[in-house]
Amino acid sequence: YYAWSLLDNFEWSAGYSKRFGIVHVDYATLGRTIKASGRYYSNVIRTHGAVLNE
């Protein structure tokens, strides 16, 4: 909980100027695009964490 709340505070302090997360949202169209970090996370889940040992 401590680590999560610490990182969450960094996100709030950046306001809307800094983009966080694994999906990019185009505010004009509300279209969503998976970022490279999202594809990496998907691979971690798909391989049950095996990719972390590489």
C-alpha cells in the first residue's frame, strides 16, 4: 500500500500534463492505443512471468 500511495501522489502532483498508464487516450476522439509498456505487460501476463527471467 505504501509504494502504491507514494507513486499515486507523484501522478496527482503532475496533474494532466504528464501521461501515465499503459494505454494512450486521444482526448479529442477518445480513441485508445496500447503503449509499449502495455504490450510488455500483456507479454508478462501471457507467459505467466517467464519473460521476467530473461
